[in-house]
Amino acid sequence: MSIWIIFGFFMLLSWLVSSQLKSKFKAFSKIPIANGMSGREVAQKMLYDNGITDVRILSVEGSLSDHYNPVNKTINLSREVYEGRSVAAAAVAAHECSHAVQHATAYHWLQMRSTLVPIVSFSSKWVQWVLLAGILLLQSFPQLLLAGIVLFALTTLFSFITLPVEIDASRRALVWLNSSGITDYNTHPKAQEALRWAAYTYVVAALSSLATLLYYIAIFTGGRR
């Protein structure tokens, strides 16, 4: 019963953080930045200021679907960020550009995360099936559940490695937004708040993954007694 309470807590916490992030983004999307630059223009300026010339800026579908792809070196901005001229658009665009800066400067946490991507991709595809089969066959074949735990541990590790990557990207973005004059005394605190709530989503995801990992470990150790 206690494990379901923990799962329920993290589900509720994830929903609350996600709802708050969407609410903040919606509110800050209505607050223009002083120079009227779009998210695309903010991204272009940040790349230029950091001497990055081999990264393309693209518009993609979806809400809050913004991301940097290190494989093809593209900054993918949702339409509301790409075309938006608000503090929210500027903050998100600068954050994603910060990942490009991390890539260009060989930021070690990003390199570690990129190394894990193919492993985690494989793990995510099979881990739930291995865990389910491992639980069903725990008494006769406990090694299967142990294999599932190892696979899930890799996804948990990936979640925690993501934290310093995202936190550093937000730090770089805020420093640049302030130093370049994109944000001012009125809009900068709002950019900070928007990126802070975005970071909370990664924190909750990492802690939720850790709680789930501990749950499977408890099943394994309990079933082995």
C-alpha cells in the first residue's frame, strides 16, 4: 500500500509542476520583451554571440516541444517560441541555444548524457517487458528481474545526469539574456521563474524514476528471501 501512495504522490507532483509550468509560460507569453525580438531572432543572436555558425534554427509542431538535437545540430523551437516576441519565448530560445553552447564547448555532463542516449533508447524499449517477466518468474529465474533492474537503473541514471545539463543551460541562458540586454529589471525575474519551473519537471522525473527503481529492488530482495 505504501508504494502506491509514493507513486500517487509523484504522479500528483508531476501534474502540479507541469500545470504550473504551462500556466507560467502562458502568462509570460503575454509579456513582450523591450526590443521586440522573436524567439528565432533571440536564438540567432545568442548563437552569433557565442561564435556558433553550424547550428540551424527550425520551427516544429507542438507546445513546449522545444529541444536541441546534437546529432544534426538543430535548435527546434515550437511555433509559439519561434515566432513569439515575449519573455517566455526569449527564455526558452536562450535555454535551447545554451545546449548548443554546451555542445560546442564539450560540456562534460552533456557528453556523458549523449553517450548514454543509445543505451537508454534500447533500455526504454525493453525494460518494462523484462521487469514484468522478471516479476512473474522471480522464484524460478530471479536473474531476469535483476537484468530488468539494471536496465531501469540506466534510465534513472540518465534522468539524474540530465539535471546538471538542464540547470547549467538555464544558468547560461539567464546570464546571456541579462548581459545582452534582451531582458531588463522587469522581465528578467520572469525569465528566471519560467526556467526554474521547467527545471522542476526534470527534478520530479528523476526522483520518480529513483522511487520506481527502489520499488523493483525491494521486490527482488523480498522475493529472494
